[in-house]
Amino acid sequence: MNEEKIWIQLLLLLGVAVVTVLLTRSTADARHQAVRRVLLALFALATAAAILFPTLLGRAAGLVGVGRGADLVLYLLVIAFLSFIATTYRRMKATDRQITELTRELSLTEARLEQAGLPTAHQAGDGGTHPGHGHAPAAPPQQAQPRPDAAAQPDTPPDTEPDTP
């Protein structure tokens, strides 16, 4: 029984270590990232202590008035999950605002360029436009006139062989 307990403890500790390393790799600003790393280190230490000494979790639960250590963990996870949802929602709303501002600025810039008679970023190189834009192409593309001797030559370039079944 004790040997089985050691294996599950090792697997759980390895899982906590992997998650800790993955979560410290962030692109957030320096202050936010420092706070996140400190909290993550505290979480990793508390988790490792709970795995290695499961009776500590039961005692901590008793101190705060919760019957079992597993219940305490569940309550803490619910709080962490709700915090994650709230911060993700705020971040998503901020991103939506940034996209709206950038779209407005891009539209105004394109309108200014069109008024000045300059090409815009959405005009394709062949005179056409990207889908979703109401601009008509400037001129239809010129088609090459066939050469008189082209009728006798195959449609494939001379350096390739035609496909055979």
C-alpha cells in the first residue's frame, strides 16, 4: 500500500511541475507576470505539500470549518475557476474594443487614401479587390494573343512531360 502511495504521489508531483512550467511561459507584461509566477509558486508548494502530507489538508480544512480536505480543494477550485472566467471575460472585452478601434482606423485610412487617389491595401495587384469590398476592378486583365505557331505545340511547357495514365 505504501509503495502505491509513493507512485501516485510522484505522478501527481510530476503533473504539478509540468503545469507550473507551462503556466510560467507567458507573454503578459512584467508586473502581471511576476505576480502570476509568485502565486503559481505558492500554489505548486501548497499542492506538493498536500500530495506528500495529505493529513495537512484535512487539518487545514478543519481550521476553516470544512469537513474534509477534498471538500476544501473543491471549494478553492470553484473560486479559482470563477476568477479565471472573470479575467478571461475582461481580457476578451478589451480585445474586442481594440479590434473595433483598429477597424475604424483602418477604414478611415483607406477612405483618405481613396480620396487622395492612392491605392489601398485591399486592392489586389491584378486590379481586382478582395471579397467583401465593393470596389470595381480598374480594368479587365489583358489576355495574351495566341501565336500563329502555338497551335502546333502541346499545351505543356517544353521542359515537362505530359501526364500519362
